[in-house]
Amino acid sequence: MTDLNHSTPQPLPEAPDMRAALDAQVSQAVAKKEKLRYASKAERIIEVQTEHVILHPQLKKAVNRALWMIKQQPRSRAPGLIVTGATNSGKTTLGCSILKAYSQLAPSSFIGSVRPCAVMIELSGLATSRAVYGRILEQINAPVNCNARVADRELVVTMTLRNINCRLLILDETQDVLKTSERDQQRVLDAIKYLMNSLKMPVLAMGVEQAGKAFDSDQHLRARFSEIKLPAWRDNDDLIDLLASLEPNLLLQGDVNLRTREMITKLLELSDGKLGYIIDIVKNAAIEAIISGKETITPEMLRLPWDSPPHEALDGTTIH
Ligand SMILES: Nc1ncnc2c1ncn2[C@@H]1O[C@H](COP(=O)(O)OP(=O)(O)OP(=O)(O)O)[C@@H](O)[C@H]1O
Ligand SMILES: [Mg+2]
């Protein structure tokens, strides 16, 4: 991890009652999974397809840093974090997980006047400050006046974000800023910097490996961002832990061991070390095992991620 602003994330405070609540949630989830293993094939297929976020070590680090930024007291030099990784490495999943926990509607244990929330936008196709503000307004379902001048829009955005107590702006596809002219890049960065300064609001940006360069043209902004890289998966203990966390989610009634040498070699070969592909390959194999009644996964069942099981296993119209 490159720490550009040299600020060290602190561990989140963990009260004993919070620990007990988390333990209770975990044992409930384990009991639910055990019950689901004996549900009908159709129910299990739906459940296997459902996204369950696995908190692998680098993701944990990014989540901790992002939640620290949300929970900390506002400071005049609002910090930023950029999370980079190859395509299909879990960047949007990270943003959506934070957003889900801190959406305006999510339940929260926050005690105070207006509980903090996060707002997420994509930076693709934006070339002006006005467009950045417009996208934020759309995202929070606030009315967008097409004729409003940039200063008016800026005012509406800052007022609205302040009213809903937005404590984190999440930016996805940050590298797309680099696709515009230098002048347009500066306008987009100006809007981000303005919001960070006027609202003392931290920013979590996400993008592919070169996304950090999007901030390079603004030294003030660049200096505020630390960087966490989501890894390409290799044959190491982290991968073993990831596969171990995946196994119970596959709801197979037989024994499943994805951690054998043969399985690991084949998974890495077929997925090119990309998390999204590893998950698709394993889930497809699990669905096939449910349909066929094999109830276990063997190396021969691991295929390319886009080699889907027969669609007849899913509900919906068929073409004959
Ligand atoms: N931590 C995780 N646990 C479980 N599944 C994950 C995790 N991270 C990513 N995935 C799965 O991997 C797939 C790709 O993830 P995601 O869309 O977040 O990648 P991305 O890095 O944003 O890709 P892109 O650069 O193409 O936008 C998704 O289907 C998602 O469900
Ligand atoms: Mg994405």
C-alpha cells in the first residue's frame, strides 16, 4: 500500500456489546446456511447466485479506512482514499457495500441528529463541474434544474449534501477522468475539491491501476489521497482463506474442497487471478453440481467463467 498523505488508519473501536452482536450475526448466518444446504435445488441455485461479499485482507483494509473516514470528526483537510485494482477485482463491490451500510435508508446505530450517509457516483462521461453536481443530484433523487448556472447547482449540491449529512463521496470509474482534455479534467477535479473543502467531506475513489493519475494534475488534491491496491490473486494463504470462505456459500450436500493443489492451479489458470472470475467459475461449478446431483466439485468441473451451466436451471422463458 502506498500512503501518499502518510496518515495511518486507526483500528475501529470495538465495544464488547458490538462484538457480541457480530458473533450472534455470524452464528445465525451459519445456521441459515446449514438449513439452506437441504433446501430444494431451485432455492439453492438462487442462493448460490446471490452476491455475498467476502472480506479478504485488502478489502478489510479498504473498508476500515473508508469507515474511519466516515466516522471521524470532520476536519478542514478532508482525507481521500483511492482503491485501485484490475477489472473484476471488486472495486465497485467495495463502493456498493459501503453505500449499502451508509445509504440514507439503512438502519444505523448512530446516535445524533442526522446520521451520516454516503453518496456514490460514476465519473464516466463527466467533463464539467456542472455535470459532476448534476450526477450527484440525480443520485440522491434531488431535482436537477437543467437551466441552473453552475454556481446555483453548486449551492444546491452543498446544501443538500449538508442536510442529509453526507460524510463520504464515493467515486467509481475514476480513471475515466483521464479520457477528457486537461481543461475538462481540471473542471471535474475542481468540483471534487470544492465539495471536500466546503463540506469537510472525505472521498473514496475507485478505479483501475492507473486511476491515481487522475488526480496528478492537482497537487493539493493528490496529496490528500492514500492508495490501497486490490490484489491479483496468487497461490498463497490469502487465496486459501478466500476459497475456504467460499465453500460454505456453495450449499453442496457433499464435501467440497477447493483448496487442493489441482483445484488452485486450475482456478488461477482459468481466472487469470481475477476475483470476479474465480467466484463465477466456482459458482458455475456448484450450480452444475446441484443440477446433476453430484453435490461436489471436481477439477474437471471448473471451466472458463463465461461457460455457464444450462439456462434451463433458471426460471424464465426458453427458446425452442
Ligand atoms: N469481496 C468480494 N466477495 C465476493 N464477491 C466479490 C467480491 N468482490 C467482487 N466480487 C464479485 O466479483 C465481480 C466483479 O466485482 P466488481 O464489479 O466489484 O469489480 P470491479 O473491480 O468494479 O470491476 P470493473 O473494473 O470491471 O468495474 C462481481 O460479480 C462481484 O460480485
Ligand atoms: Mg466496477
